[in-house]
Amino acid sequence: MATIREIAEKTGLSQATVSRVLSDDPTFSVKETTRQKILSASLEMGYESVPQYQRITIPQRIAILNNVIPDKGLQDAYFDELRSSLYRYAEAERMSVTEYHEVSDLIDERTKYAGFISIGPALFEGDLLRRLHAALPHCVFIDINPAPNLFDSVQPDLEQTILDALDALMDAGNRRIGFIGGFGNIMGDHEYPEDPRAFAFRSWAVRLGLDIDGLVLDEGPFTMDNGRMLGERLASEHANDLPDALIVAADPLAVGVLQAFSAAGILVPRDIRLISINNQEIAKYTSPALSSYDIDKDELAKAAVFMLSEALSTTHVVNRHMRISTKLVVRDSFVPSKH
């Protein structure tokens, strides 16, 4: 069992400094790098008041890198809720938060922070990500994972969500299933014009033996206007052979799709069943109300804050990536046979 004196010898710091940091003295000011050095040493050496498997909560200064691309629409509401949850859980973990919108600004002020959490779908070039990691190696990305070999991440399990949606639709007797989505990127450096939901849909459709020829429309932003355009296109191209059901990658798109179908005289769920993803507030008030897979923004935020807190207070040499499950909230646009 290590003592304060032994920790002081290992870190090259005074016993008084080590003692005041480990006792979390609120009147004692110390550099973040010094605090982390002491905490890491205490964990490695088995200091008695810091058991190896106990998650330690100490005051930290962290940043939020807000990479949201405002669209003045429903997508903004998703990230606003996620951001609010982040602030709430960070405060509970005794983290002081400062928000940044530019990567360069965060890199310039890196010495102020122990780590950061990133939200939003904005793309990063590889060189910028490496510079960011060199400046602040402790980070958790939410929703996307631009550099799995550099940063930790917390993401909704969208691939499993797509499989769950296909299973539910097939169990209800639907065999011709379409997909409407938007532009996105596969994790890491592989920047293909394909969102993970569309990627999963195509992959699972092949494995499940589904005929999706001409039934996948995935281009443009995740907005109502684009959903309306893609819905109009599907209705026009398949006026006489509509798919049995449709999976839509996000609620903003689904709202536009419903508007397009209504204008074309296509009734949901009579003529076509529809499942969406996100379960935003608007899903309750569409006509018909949307059956949508709920992405728990609160759970994403909590997991990200705890993951960063653990990274700051322990030593691990591999990056960690967590997937959060989704759950179908059943409304009028599709009712599963097992509901």
C-alpha cells in the first residue's frame, strides 16, 4: 500500500502538494498536469484512499468542441438536447466546461483543459485530428468516430437499429422495404458518401435476401426539405409499385417524407408503413405520428462524461468505443406484430 511520501518520491513533488491534491483541498491551486500526475501515480501505486477500481471524481476543466452545422431546423434540436445533457452531467462530475466552435482555438488554449468532448457531424482532416490529439489526448467524440485509433467515442448503435427495424418490418409481413437517408461518413479516414445507416441497410438487405433495387435514396442533408424532395422522388418513381415499408434515417427527413406522401395521396400506414430514427419531439405531432427509434441523448452524454472522467483518472493504453442501444417508440406510422 503506497504512502503519500512514496507518491511524492515517484512524482518528484512535495508531500504537501501530494497530500492537498489527494484530499481535494478546495483552497489549493495546482496545474492540471500536476494534478493528473499525482492521481495517476496514486492509482498505479495503490494508494489506500484511491482504490484501483473506484472511479475518482476531482475538479477538472474540460472543453466541449461544438461541431454542429446549424440548419435552423429539427436537426439542431437533437444537438441542443445533447449539449444540455453534457453540461448537466459534467457539472455533476465537478467539471468546469468551456465551449469552442473552432478546433484551432481549442488547440491554442490546450493548456487550460484536462480534456474535451466533441459533438456534431463536421468533418476533420487527418492532419488536424493528429494535431488535436497531440494537444489534448484525452477526448470523447459523441455520435461520430473520426479517428478510432486516437480518440474514445460514444455512439448510438445505428447498425443494430437498422437490423432491428428490418426484423420488425419483416415480422409484420413486409418484404419490399425501402430506405431514405442523407449524406454521411464511415468512421475513421474512410470518407465515403454513405451514412452508417444506409451502409447497414444495404448490407443487411443482401444478407436477408431483400429486393431493394431502386428503393434506396440517400443523398443530401438530414433536413425536412430534403426529406420532402426524396419522398416526392420515391412516390414518382414507384407510383405503381410502392414498397411495403420504408425506413427513414432521421425524424427531420421523415417529416418531409410524410408531407410528400400526403401531397401524392399516399396514406401511411395504409399504403406504406414507415419507421424513423431519433424520436424527436416532433414525432408525436406528425400525421400520422411517427414510430421512431429513440436515441437516448441523456445516456450518450452521461456515458461520454463518465468515459472522459475515467480516462483522466486512470491509465489505459487502448482507445474505448461504446455503443448505446436504441428502442422503438411505437406510434401510428407502424405497429409491430409483436407489440
